[in-house]
Amino acid sequence: MGRHLVIAAAQMGPIARTESRAAVVRRMIDLMRQAKALGAEVVAYPEATLTAFFPHWFTEDEDEVDAWFERDMPGPQTQPLFDEARRLGVGFHLGYCELDMSSGRKRRFNTSILVDASGRIIGKYRKIHLPGHSDHRPETPFQNLEKRYFEVGDLGFGAWQAWGGVAGMIICNDRRWPESYRVLGLQGADMIFCGYNTPVHHPAAPDHDRLGQFHNELSMQSGAYQNSAWVIGIAKAGMEEGVDMIAGSCIITPTGEIAARCSSAEDEVIVSRCDLDLGRSYRETTFNFARHRRTEHYQMIVERTGPTPP
Ligand code: CDV
């Protein structure tokens, strides 16, 4: 008997700047019910699901920034999502913005969690690759101020026993870096969840725009294949406060093929019955890390970013 798990990707359409958390959570619960009706055991939501993607706007007002963040998880506004998941008996993956005071100072992270069917948080990840800039660039049509509003994640790329396999998380820009997947692959990850908020337009390099969806799939498909893992990519999609965001949420097999893909730029659920053993033959042959990786040969150059000087 193979290990099978029905996973849903719950893509979210645009979220208005003025939309309340309660309204967003209602949309999420609706998607969760659709996913359950399709047989899902796990439902995956995007990066920073609960609000509009505020790093597109500059502000110096600390209170305004804090208002985009969750102090508690679950908190009063997200508790209904946890309650519904428990009622339906499904687990979920949630990306949100975390305000952490546990060290005695305010820290803000771009975070995701895994929640089991009893409503217990079983894993937490804080985004490591923060794109964009921290300075104000009012001349651009929109900004990406993740470097201003978030600290670099301090939890590493963790993997957890979950849903009959091993689950890991990465967030958005992490998916473009092969090492994100590899650190999880080395821990035996069977499934890697990746929420994203990716604009169609790239103000710093507009010539990349036409390749946005191609690079999205290229990154996640190669990460899946090279690490023998399912990758679940979940978008915040559509025209959000004047920023057009790519959609294309998809569930990718350990062979690197796309098993299911969203066809809209709105709230939409896709599901796939994932054979968690599908990557086994790759792990035992082409990507048998123990037999074929030659880390001792990488080590001498790993910190160097340029060629050997003449
Ligand atoms: N939220 C993101 O990390 N977005 C980046 C954009 C800004 C390029 C991404 O890599 O998709």
C-alpha cells in the first residue's frame, strides 16, 4: 500500500486593502469546504494570506505596519479557520505575517505554519530569502519593501512528520533558490508547501516580465524533481490594489510534472491525490544523495561567489 494524501491548493484572488480579516477568513473557510468536498485532507493557502500584500506600499507609521501583522496564531480573527478545520477534520498550511514579542523586542516575520486536523500547530517557518529593498522608491509603480518590514527568518528550513510523510515549507522568493529545496530534500521531505505573491511586473527588471509564469513553474518543477518531493505552489492572484499578480497555483509531482493547475486568477481550489512514495525510485537512483552527492568537493568554493582570480 502506497502512502497517499489528498492535498488541495487554495489559491486566493486579490484582497482589498480595506478588506477585514474576518471577510478574508470567510473566503478561506469557503475554499476549505470546497476542498473537503473534493476529498482534501490538507488545504494549502498562499503567502501572507490574511491581508493585501502591504510590502507594495511604503509607510513610516509603525502602527500602520503592525496592523498588517498577527500577534497570536490563532488569534480572535483566525480562530474560526482553526475551528472549521477541526470540524472538517482537515489539516492546513497558512502563510501570514507574524509579530513576535517573545524576545522582549518587536520582531516581524513573513511566516507560514502547518496545522494538523486537531488544530494544533505542528510546524513553523519564517521566510529566509526576502526580496526587494528597504528604502522608499516612490518613482516605481509599486514597491517591494519586504526588506523593510520583515526580518530574515531565524528558524532555518525545517521538516516535520505530518500526514503520513515529511512536510517542509518555503515562501515565495525562496522557491527561486535551489538550496531551499535541497535543505528540505536532505531531511527527506515528501511535500514542500510554497505560498507566493508575485507581481507580473518586475520594476527593477521589466524585461523579466514576459517570463514570470515560466520562471514560477521552472523553479518549482526543478525543485520537485531534484529533491524527489511534491511541491505545492499557492498563489495570491489577480489585480490587487493596482498590482497584477501572477496566478498559476499548481501541484507538482516528484517527477517534476504538473499534476494540477489553477485556471483563474481568483479564489480557486485544485486537488491532487499525492502518492508520497512516487519520489522513492528517484531517491534510490538518480538523486540518491548519500551515494552521489560530493559535498567535500563543493565545500571549498561554497562561500566564494566569483571565479578564481588569475
Ligand atoms: N513575495 C515575493 O517573494 N515575491 C517575489 C517577487 C518580488 C519577485 C518573488 O520571488 O516572487
